[in-house]
Amino acid sequence: MSELTGVIHDIGYQRYTGPRLGRRHVFGALYLHGVRTAFGLGRSAKAKIFPWLVVAIVLAVAAGLTAVRAQFGETVMTYAQFADAMSWLVIFFVAVAAPELVSRDLRSGVLPLYFSRPLPRGDYALAKLGALATALWLLLGAPQLVMFLGAAFTTGDGMSGVWHELLDLLPGLLYAALWAVVFASIGLLIASLTGKRAFAAGGIVAIFLMTTPVVGVLSIMPSRAINELAFLASPSTLVGGVGTWALGDLLVPEGQGGGMPIGDFGPVYAAAAVLLVAGCVTLLLLRYRKVAAR
Amino acid sequence: MTTISAQPAAPTTPASTLDLAGVSRWYGNVVAVNDVSMRLGPGVTGLLGPNGAGKTTLLHMMAGFLSPSRGTVSLDGEPTWRNPQVYRRLGLVSEREAVHAFLTAYEFVLASAKLHQLPDPAAAARRAIDLVEMADAQDRRIGTYSKGMRQRTRVAAALVHDPQVLLLDEPFNGMDPRQRLHMMTLLHRLGDAGRTILFSSHILEEVEQVSGTVQVMVAGRLAASGDFRTIRRLMTNRPHVFAIHSTDDRALAVALMAEPSVTGVELGRTGLSVKAGDYGAFTRALPKLALRHGIRVRQLLPEDESLESVFSYLVEA
Amino acid sequence: MSTVGWITARGLFGRRRFLMLVPLPLLLVGLAVLCRALGVAPGEWGPAVLVGLGLAVVLPVVALVVGTGVLGAEIEDGTVVHILTKPLPRWQIVLPKLAVATGVSAATVAVPLFAAGTLADSVRLGLALAAASALGALAYSALFLALSLLTRRPVLLGLVYVLIWEGLLGRFADGTRVLSVQQWVIALADRMAPTDLLGTSVSVPVAAVLTALVAVGFTVLAIDRLRSFSVAGETS
């Protein structure tokens, strides 16, 4: 008779000893999740209403502009001007998306769960910021792409016409990226201050609303220098100022002179924008270093 | 040993009855409460049920915070929905522990007393706070309280106007054993004094200790009402289980298997476990059997008359 | 009734969010003082500061934060149950809250507007602006109080109204101006102290009637909704 052997397997709690993905993957996962959250993907239908409403409006405007251009050959707005015109919608989108990204985490007390993983606190903040900036850039860039495609397909100059359009589009996309970065930094910072989404949204809107009349007042002051520097006061006009300096006549179609009257202060605007973004990011990082993980 | 420093006063008005007739509540396709009829009179009743059975929905309908999709909920003949006057006789302690964190306990209960338009709100507030043993901490902000203290503050606010009917949704949540004992004693005394108390729970020991009368809800339906031991006896399709110790277990087991009322016998190290289909017949047959075989029965205990087994039978059914 | 008002006021002032409101009136007065000090013509800075900042931004935002805070905050954290389980007719709950909201909003907005208006033109303009903005605060507060009972996200909807309806559309579509509280306030102030600084296409009788209608109508709506207030489960 042969020996009958038996063994009892240990199927209790097992530690995971396999390979682990690194910090970049963690960052990437959080970033991707952030972009999806900004557009309400992966959530209930109600969460999709506001973001996609804004997307629909900007796309509709872009489609309308493309149709006008195709029909009448007249460029109502350049790509960069389109970004300027949609500023209020961008503000609204930030006011809805930024609280969804950070205020919800603060409110529901999941920050301890995040920070007890191999995720540096700075990474968390930067991933969310990157996600919001990407979402805003997509929001502005997609309609610009629509306008480009429409112009490219109806151009009468063949390949060189398409090439010219492309040369107009690229700075426009860059300009949109500038909008995205500035607004995302400000919006996310304000949203990270409170756990209640309503107040975060109200605060973001209030900041933008408050600063616009200040610009109006400063631009009628007796001093010319102040008039030209007035646009520093509000983020939307600040970005517009940088655009006027950097992109110059790409902001206006030929024939319409002007752009924003910033005189020689272009570099000041650029520096101010950089400082603003850097300041907001620093404060955001400080906030997350300090926030008591409730 | 806890001592209650204040006694609840006997109500000066006649007892109130809470009447539910064919009450149903649905949300689209989901039926939360399904044709529940009950009449709650003076004394303490436990509303028992697993999570999601519809207890909170039922309590909110009784408290006038939800309108029944069908049926009527009335207190002494008056509907509770859209009828603020019913709160003269009704007090509710909801499950959510939300309370104004910026007020002190005394201010909160005093505000409650004033909103009830009591003739002497300050005295009523102090009385209510003494009743729940919150007198030491009453001048601190509620935001600094522990969960159990917040719970007791809410109970005080609900009792300040001496209601005839008190509804409590999971009142023992978050209370430590001493506080729980105190609350149970308080509810007992209120019930004995003639008030109608209904509290919901899914912790069976609490219900067993506070009241014998239960209303069991399972999946939106009322599965059983009344004294739980009586309910157990009514469940004839479940065999009763008895634990028997005797001088000769094996011989007794053989003899019992011949008995028609016995459906199963299990011989264990600690004694016999007997399943009997017919409670009455078995209890009459056992002594005669033991006498005939010369076996002395040392211990006979019903094993499954606890509320827990009643409850699990009802939930499985 | 005063107990409800007292609790509401305590709740408002006890929360940090209230501090958020402080910079707005200060900015208003600050800009007015600055412009006056620098000798800029009132015709130039008046509309931007008084209307652009004061009536278009400060008034609605303050009214929104306060109006949704008096009831919306209690509904959201569940403490409204304590006020509702009392034998009070529901109007005795809504009216004190409305009074607190209107009072706080009006005080926060009327005082700086009075100062700015006086600096811009005359005391008469200052008083007119203060009075009209108080009426506007009443209408806004009633609207936002009712919104708190109609929807779970009253602040967001209120923002949609202020930003998109009054802000965006009001600038481009004349038709929507008739239904904008902001325009009514401008019309009323202009009537009380006629000036070039204020101007609107909405006529004064229409503005007065609509303001009264909104204030009363939404209050009645709020009272009715509060009577049928439902709490389903533990997560409301």
C-alpha cells in the first residue's frame, strides 16, 4: 500500500509580493481620473449635465463660426479671439469642475486614504492641477480644432491654404493652453480651501466677477500707465494682455487694428502671469502639506 | 449602577394612539414599505428589522416627514402629514446625528422649548437636560461633544415638551453600555407612565431588554407584531428546539424518536437537542415518557425562544 | 418666531463662510474712494463701480451666499429636522429666515453702496441706491430661499441665474432684461434719484411690480414647499 499524502493549503490573508508600478503610474492614474471627473465621465448622469452643457455651447459656437466662414468667407473670430470670447463659459466650467476635483475629497474625508499610500502630497495636488488644466485646454481646443477642420476643408487655396490655417491654429492652441493653466491654478486653489462644493463654486465665480469692474475702473484713471496696466487686475484680461504681447496680430484678423491697449507693458503681463501661476501652485502645495487629513 | 436624578412626569393628558392603516410607500419601482397596518398604544414597542427593511421610512411617515403613497398615518385621528400641530404630542429623535454645533446643549434644548411655546421654557429645558443626565456638560458647545452626548441632547430636545408619543430611530447608536442602560431605563419609565414609545433597532439584545412588544419589518412588509415569545409559538412550521439533560440521555433519545411530536433528536456531549413539531403535545408527552422508562430529566430548556432566533426565522421566511 | 431668527442669525455668523463676504463691500468703497481721490470724473467710474461691481456683482453674490445659507445649509446637514418637528405654522419658519437673510444682505450691500453713491454724485443718489438695493436684496433672498427648497444644489442654480441669465444674456438679449432683478434695482434707483450714471430699458412700474411679485411669490412658494418637506432616509 503506497503512502497517501495530504496537505492543508494556507488560503488566508496573503500579502502581495509581486511587482509594483512606480510613482509615475500613481500620478498618471490620479491625473487620468481627474480629467474624467472634470467631464463627469464615470459618474452619474447628473454629474455630466453642467460640464457637457458648456462643451455643447462652445462647440455650437465654433460650428456656427465655421459655417459663417464657409458661407461668406469672412473670419468673424480668430482662434485666439475665440478663446477670449468664451471666457465666461470657461469660468463657469472651472467653478463646476474644480470643486468636483478637490472639494469632494476634502468633504468626504478620504485624504487619509490618499496620503497613506506611496503618493507624495505634492503629487496629489499637481496631478489634480494637471487634470483640470488639461480639461480646460480640451474645452477650448476642441472647438478650435473644429474651426480648423471646417476652414481646411473649405479653403480655396489647396494645401497652402491648409498650411496657413495650421499656422494660425497652433498659436491659438497655445493661447488656449495659457488660459487653461492660469484659470486652473486659480480655480483649484480656491476650491481646495473648502469642502463644500457650493462655496467653492461661489468663491471662484466671485473672484472673477469682482476683478472685472476693477479693470474697468483702472482703465479710466487719469494716468496712462495705469490704464495700460489695468488689465493685470483680472485674470481674464491678464491672459488677454499676455496674448496681445506674445501673439500680436494673430489675435485680430487683418483689417481690425488694435488688440488690447497695453502699450509697452507686454513683458510685465507675461511676468505677472508666470508669477500668478507660480504663486497659486505654491499655495496649493502648501495647502495640501498642511491640511489636516480629517 | 446608574441612578436617574429626575423622574419623568406622568402625562396629564390621556394616552395617544398612533394608527397606521394600509400604509405603503414606493419610489418609482422600489417599494420601501408594503401595506403596513399597526396600532401603537401606550408602552414601549420595538421596531425591528434588518437594514433596508423600511424602518426609517416608516418612522418618517409616522413623524410627518414623508407622505404615504397609499394608506393613512394618523395620531389620535389626525393625519401626521402637513400638520404641524401634531408635534404638540409627538417627539422625534432622528437617526442622523445632525445638531446645531454652534449652540450649547442648554441653548439648544431651550430653543426647542421656546419653539414649542411652553409656558416656562427655562424650567422645562433644565428638567429635560436632567432627565438625560447632561447637566454637567450643558454649557459647552455641542460641537465639542462625543456622539453619545449629542444623542442624549437630541433626546432631551425631543422630550422637552412632554410628548405623548416619542419616536426614536436607532437611539442606541454610538452609546456606550452605561449610557445605553440609562436610556433604556428612561424609555421603560416613560413607557410605564403611559406614553407611546416606538424605537427602531437592529440590535436584538436592546429590544429584548427594553420591550417585549415588537413589530418586525422585513423587506418593507410587517412580518410579525406582538410579544416575541408568543410569536415564536405561533410559528408552527418551525420545530421548537429543546435542550434536555437527563440521567440516561441515549435511552431517552431512543424513546423520544418513537414519539410522533418529535421530528429529530441529536445526541451531543452536553446533552440532548430535541426538535419538536408540536410544542403542546411534546411538553405533555415528555414527562410520561421519562416516567415510563425510569429516566430523570434534570434540565429542560427551550433553545430558540430568544428574539434572535425568532428574528432569524422571520427574516429567512 | 424670534427663536427661529436667533438660531438662523447665530448659524450665519458662526460659520467662517461669512468672512468671505467681507472683501466685496470693502472693495466697493475702496474703489469709490480711490476714484474720487484721484479726481476721475464720476461719469466715467460711476457706472463701472456702482452698477458693474455694486449691483451686478456684490448684491447678487452676497444675497446668494446669505439666502442659500439661511435654509440650504440646515437642509444639507440635516439640522432642519429640529426646526420642523415643532408645532409652528410653516410661515413662522420661513418669514424670520427671510427677514434675517434680507437684513444681512441689505446691510452688507446698502452701506457701501450708499458711500459709493454719495461719493459719485450726491447723498440722494447714495440713499436711492441703498433703498433700491435693499429691495433687490428682498427679492433675491426670497428667490434663493425658495431655490433652497426646490433643489439640492441651490447655489449652483443661483449662480447659473446670476452669471448666465442676468450676466451673459442680460447683456445681449433685451428680452431677458425684463426678468432680471438687477435691472429692476437699477430702474428703481434711477427713479428715486435720476442720474446719468444709471440707465436701463426696464420701466419703473414694471420693475416695481415685478420686484413685489418675485418677493411675495417666491416666499409663498417656499412656505408651501416647506409644508411638504420630505426626509426619506439617512442620506438626504
